[in-house]
Amino acid sequence: MSKKINIAVFVTSALLSVQILKKLIRLKKKLNLFLVVSDINFKKKLEKNNFNNFKWINNNESNKLKILKILKNFKGKKLYAFSIQYPWKIIKDILEKFKIFINFHFGDIPRYRGHHTISHAILNNEKFIYGTIHSIDTELDKGRIIDKVKVKNKNISSKDVEKIISIKLANYFEKLIIKLVDKKELILKETIHNKGKFYSINSIEELKEVKDYKEILNKTFAFDYPPHEPAYIKVKNTRIYLSIKKN
């Protein structure tokens, strides 16, 4: 009988969830997927791929009490959890139910915590743009770092960066699952003591306007993420949108 581990996934359907789903299907024989907190679309995709025995909770709100109620049924078992662009803060009472709760963050923690970190990294002319794999703590994006992946920042849109980092993070997810199944120790490289910078969810809106021609390319790449509003030049009350045309 093959070894299995008990995992829960906390998911928002986006580019990363597409790649993670592929890995879940590939690793199905190694997993007991007992809890899924997600939108209905991700749930349906799991069921379509013959994942049928999990408890499901909608992620349209935090649903903390519902999650805790299900976790009570698994008391004494070794449980692992993964956050896949999950929109809600995980409370301490939930974190304590898992041996480890791992998050996949688009950004170089601790320098880029919070929201829209890929766009901010492009705007800041970073040489590389990172994704960080880290344990979840009670403070946002301040858990212990497991590892990082990176993409070179050279004439690349924020959406394309997210696509590439999503593939790399999903590959790391597979690597983590195999390690956990084989009972290999996870090395938590460091604790984030310094605060770094936390970007709020509204931190990019005022940055989209190009006010100097030197900003055109930089801002066009940073905000090229359809269907969201791109960078623009403002002429009187009219916004002239900028987009990247690929050959």
C-alpha cells in the first residue's frame, strides 16, 4: 500500500491554481485530500478529475468556524496545508491544527510583502522577480522561508511573470509533497525579523498614469495584465491606454 499524507488546500482560482491542480492530479496516489477551501470552479475541476472524498468550504468569506469544525474530526492526525493565493488571513486556531501551513507568495519576502508585488518589482527595476515559499505565521507574509524561485526581469509583462512563477511554484509544491511523503525534513531557512515593505491592495492605482516618457516601457510592462486596467497617458480627461504588442 502506497504512503499517503493528509493535505488541505486553501485556494483562489487563478494562474497558480491551474498549475497546482495539474500537480494534485499527478500526485493523487500520494495524497489524502481531506479539505478544500476554494471557489466553486476549483471544486468542480477537482471533482471532474475524480477527487470526491474531500470536505469543501466556499472561500467567499473566511468561514473560520466551519473550517475549525471540520478539523476537529482529524484530531491526532498529522495534517499539512497549502495556501494557493488564498484571500483570507489564516487565524492562529487554524494554523495550530497543522504540522505546517505553507504559502506560495508572488514576491521576494520580506522586501515585497502584500499585494501586486510583481508590478511593484517591475516598477522598481529589480533585476529578478521572485516567488517565495514560506510557512504561514500569524503575521502576513512573515513566516519562515523555505525557498525562493525567480524570473529575470527583462521586457516581460506582469502577467507573463506570474505565469512563469506559477509553473515554478507548482513544481516546488510537487517537490514538497514528495519530501513529506518520504518523511524528509523541510529546511526552514530563516525567520523574517525585519518588516520589509507591505504593499496594500490599493497601492498601484495612483501609479498607473505615465507622467514622464521615461516611464512608458516600465509602466506598460508592470500593468500589462488583462483584463485589469493597463498603464495610461492622460490627455485632459481622456485616458490613452498602453499595451504590449507581441510579434
